[in-house]
Amino acid sequence: MLKKLLNKLGIDIRKPYEKHTKFWQQEVAFKSINERVLFFLERCIKKRVLHFGCTDWPIFDPSYNLHIKLAKVATELHGFDIDKEGIANLKKYVDQSYFSSFEELNTHYDVCLVPETIEHVDNVGIFLKALSSVNADVFYITAPNCFSKAHIKRNFYGKNKIIEVVHPDHNCWYSPFTLKNQIEKYSSLKVDEIFLLNNDTMVCCKASKR
């Protein structure tokens, strides 16, 4: 009924999208890497590393915790997390420096690792601007990939209802384009390369200072 009424009024809701087809198409090249943890470890071997979101809040498992694994390969490893209780617990396993505010950071790092953190932050613009102040040679920033077949398949679409399988603390999903776009829009970093990790479930942007 609504379509017929719009046609009578001469309103074509498709026209704006047909006019700007190329405008809406964002082409992003990427490389697929299956082993997420191995990908991080290889890039942190014998490096000075700053690891954001190191405590794995709210589910901590020492056998799975990435920070504990990184400590075995990095020359020096520092952690960053606002979860101070989690930091106190993590110190039992990795006794190195930890920070909870950007003002505390005054060290040069070879690698700044920001895995599965950006989707948790309250204000992405403020976070990325602050991240730009970190003195690091290379940044690896990851987020869940909204286009992953695995993520799409396990969501349920019913009549007037969606069951979305997602961490309850996540504020958003990302695509290869939108993660790259936000990094370059809100920080002084440029994205040099994009990876899809763990069977394409994670987007990873490799970035450096402009």
C-alpha cells in the first residue's frame, strides 16, 4: 500500500541510492590469517610491547589469557586496563608494569597491541585520540567482524525478534572499512594493512603514525 501511494505521489525511494552507487561502495583489501594468538605472538617476539585490555575482563582464564602468553615471547611487556582488580590478579602471573590512564605512559614501545578493546570503550573518538599519544612504532587494533559468516550464522532472526550472540559489554560491531575509517578519522594514525583473523571473525588494522 505504501509503495503504491509513493508511486502516485511521484516519490521514488530508490533513486538516491541508484544515483550514488559508487559513493556507497568501499573497497578494502585484506589478508586472512587463521591463528589469532599466533599472529600476535609472532609480532611481539623480542619486542617491547604495550598490551591494551590485558585483564580479559570479565572472564579471566590463565590458560587462555593473551597477556600471559605474550610475556613468554616479549622482551618487555606492559599492560593497560581500567580494570584495576583484574590487574591485581594478573600481576600474580606477569609481574611487570601496568597502567590505567594514558597520562601514566612515558615509554617507547615497538608494538602497541589493542585486541578486542575498541568495541568496549565508551567514546571511540576520545579513545583513539588518546591512543595516538602512545609512543609506539606500530599499532595492531582489532574488533569483531560484523560480516563474518560465523557471526551471521549463529544469530537468530524471527518474527519481530532478533537473538544476537554478542558479548553484553560490546557497544558496536565493526567491518574492515568502518574500523579503518574510525582509526584514520579520530586518531593521528594511518592504517597500513588490514587482516581478518580467526576464520574472518576479527578485523585487525595494522597502523602507524602519520
